[in-house]
Amino acid sequence: MPILSMSVQAAQFLMTVGAGLGCGFIYDGFRLFRYYMPHPAFFIHLEDLLYWLLVTTAVFYIFLNADFEEMRFFYIMGTLAGMGLYFALLSDMVLTVAKAMLTMLARLAHGMYVLLSWPFAALYLLLSKPVIALAGKVKTRLIKMRDKMSENIKRVLQNLRNYVKMRIGTASKAIKTKARRLKPMKTDKTAARPAAPSVTKAKKPGGTVKSIKSFLVIVVCVVLAGGFSLFMKYQNDAYISVGKQLDAASKEIEAQRAATANLELELAKQGSDEYYEHIAREVLGLVYKNDIILKKR
């Protein structure tokens, strides 16, 4: 352990006292946070634990990297003494000044908010009453339209119900009249006896209505089935057409790729001696001096 002079030890001790003052100042920041944002005791204890972990780690890191080389007992004592002095002499004053400054900043922010928002507030006060009145009129008009529409719908339904009843009554009367005309007449010796009621019974009007409804349901089902089949056929034809177009496009793309590859190959060969020799022999008809020329007879 190196021996330090008294002046160096005094300077280091004062630095540890300053570190303690800084730790106290940071803790007052936590206290202000709790004052303006109250929360349960569990979170307060958790904040204290986090504070001591961070402060201890930071103090030891600073001491070990500030040419102190090693930890000494008076470093810890100086830090604790600085924190004690801060809480005994400076903490109340710092909290009071900080609260006053934060209150002043809050009032300033509120004043800026009021100053910037008063045009919108005035516009709201000017337009709120006409808008509310207009909204009330629109609501009343909509309610009247709804009531009138409901009355019209009820009237139409009632007329339709009456028409159906009338048609059913007319059909039932016609069926009863036709049934009376078709009753068999007896002509034998026992004609004096009252004629027995006819076995054939008149059809009830309800059966006719049911048969009409069944027929309409069948017609609707057939129409829907036909429409659905036509729609599916159209979709299938469209899919087939799109597939053919995609196949043709893919073939064209492959052809273009092959042509592009050939062009790239030709371009790559243009700078070589073989390409120039090929052009000279095949296109221009030139030969070397030592070449043997064979002619056709």
C-alpha cells in the first residue's frame, strides 16, 4: 500500500465529502418525485434499494478510477460525512428552493397554456351554442323522419295483410262454390230420403296458399341455383383465362431471358480475338497467308 502525504489524503477526503453531498442531492431528487407523484410504500422501498445500489456502484467506480488506486476506510467515512452534512444543513433548503422553482415553472406552463388556448376556447364558446342548437334540430328532424317512416311501413304492411286476407277469402268462396256444384245427385227409388252429404270435401283455402308458397319457394331456389352455377362457371372461365395468360407470359419471359443471355454472350465475345477472327472468316471471307483454301468444283 503506497504511503500518501497528508495533503493528498486531505484532498481525497474532501473529494469523498463532495461525493457524499452529491449522493444526498440525488436522493432529494427521489424525494421530490415522491412528493409530486405519490405511490405505495412497496415502490418507495424498491426505489430506495435501487438508489443505494446505483450510488454504491457509482462511488466505488469513481474512487477506483480517479487515481485513488485502492479503497481506504476514510473514503467511506468521508462519503457518509458528506451525506450527513447535506441532510443536516442543505437538504431542507434545497427542497424548498426546488419546490418553489417547480411551482413557478408549473404556473408559467399553465399561463402559457391559457395564453395559447384562449383563441380556441373563445371559438368554442362562439360556436358551441349554434352547433348544439343545430344538432338538436337535426336530431328532432331525424326522429320525425323515423316516426313517419315507421308509420308508412306499418300502413303498407297493414294494406298488404288486408289484400292477402281479401284474396284468400275470394279464393275460398270460389272453391266452396265450385265444390257445391260438383256434389253428386241421387236418382234411385230412395230419392225421398235426404241426400247424404257428398264425400268430396272442398279444399281449404289454406292449402292453396301453402301450395302457392311452396311453388314460389321452389322457383326462388331454382333461380338461385341457376345464378350460382352461372357465377361459378364465369369464375372458372375467368380463372382458366388468367391461367392461360400467365402461362403465355411465363413462356415469353423465358424466351426473353434466353435472348438476353445470347446477347450478353455475344457482347462478352466482342472484345476477344476469337470474335474478330470469326467475323473476318465468316463475314468478310478473309484468310491467313498460310491457310489452305479448298474450292468446290
